[in-house]
Amino acid sequence: MTEDQIVQRLRKMAGDGRDRGVLVGIGHDCAVVRPRSGEDILLKTDQLIEQVHFPSGAAPEAIGARALARTLSDIAAMGGDPRCCLVALSVPPGTREQWIMSFFRGLLRLARRTGTVLAGGDLARSDRVHCTVMLYGAVRRGKALRRDGARPGDALYVSGRLGKPWDRPIVPRLALGKSLVGRATACMDLSDGLALDLHRLCLASGVAAELDRVPVMRGASIERALHGGEDYELLFSLPAPVSGNRQAPRGCFRIGTVVKGSPGAVIVEGRPLESRGYDHFSAP
């Protein structure tokens, strides 16, 4: 099968995206997307590389779904609504057509569930599987959730238990992210470990944090939950209630409090927590 034949099959699989603002999609030099009035555009790109983000031999459907889910998680962290994506996929010589179509079936299954249109991309050969997804989303003008708004006294939450293995399917918290717009003072997705990502949120906000608990998923270690990454949950702060106890949003866990202190510092039982997590450029 030629590249053009693959593109034509993908065009049929992706369908029409006019209801998501995609006027021109697969089969043209560029996608044409028309934003709606009163919205800010969210743009995100992420890579998925064989032997870096997943092992050789992983199921193509799972790889495709994961490639899109990672970018959707960032749209969720901004309180946004996904609209369309571009996918650049490189595969080694000899990769069968069936593998490529299975990859896109996995990606498109998640795309349909989340209202994301596959609007174009690129296909190429390389020495290993390499995928880049560029995602276009939108949020009400001026309402995007950010990392830099946490204030002393705010309560800190995560959207689920931490310490997930790399091969557990990612569930982008899109509905939760949208529900936090206008409520959360800061928000980000957890992809590099709680210790490192909480440090980043505090640093951006110019505050410190006291960590009271870490909700660890069954079978995981506290080390994995703090420093392992791959959780793709939301980390967010909510203003402290005027009186009484603020309940965590459904399915979420309160983990601590934003405090005054050295920007970026995270304190556990009176001691600083090392801001260590997954880093592509750190020493092995």
C-alpha cells in the first residue's frame, strides 16, 4: 500500500470535522480551522518514542491511544475542550500496513470519545516508531487554568491515586478540568512525578507547599508515586473555604496546603522533599 492510499483510508476513518471547526482536513496541504468567538486557542505538542515512552512490541492500538491521551491531558489541565489534532507518525522499514491502521484505530477510538478530529499530519520512515501529536483546543477567553495562581492557604488536590505503571491506559481528566475553570487557582497535569510537578507549580506561583498525604494506587510504592511519572492526573489548588471543610471534587484527594516560603519548596513532615522526577535530560 502506498502513502497516498494510507492517507485516503485515514481520511475516511477520521470523518468530517465541521462540527469542531475543521473546515478542511486530511488530504490538503494544511488543515483549515475556524475558532469560535469568545475563545482562546490552546496548542500542545507531545512525542511518543519507541524504547523511550514504550517498549518495542507494544500493541499498536495502545500506542496510538496513548499518543493522543498524553496531549489531551494537557488540554484538560488548562480547562480546555479539544477540537482537532495533527499526527506525524514514523515507522521502521518493513512495518506492515496492518500495524499502521491499528495504531490509528486506537488513536481514533479515543478521538471520537473526546470529540477530537484527526485533521491531518505526516507519514515517514525512521529507525524506530516515533509519533508526534499536535493538538488544538479551546477555552473561554481569559479563563484558561494556569500554574501560576496558587496562593498561601489554598488546598492542594490530585484527581486520582498515583504510581501508575506506564502501560495503564491514560484517562484524560477533561470533564474535571472544565469543571475547575473559575474555581481552581492553579492546575497542571502530573506526568513527571508528584514531587517534581508540585515543585514546578509552586515555583510558577511563587509559593511553597506542605504535603500531608500521597494517595498511592494498589501495588505501587511511595517512591513510584512521588518520583515515577506517567500518572496523567491533575494537580490543582482550590481556595480555602471561609468556614467548614471543603470537600474534594468527586474522585479527588486532598494532599496538602499552599504556604508561604521559598518558591518551589515542598515540605513533608518538616523536611524538604527532593524535587526529583522523570527528566529526559537528567543523568541515568
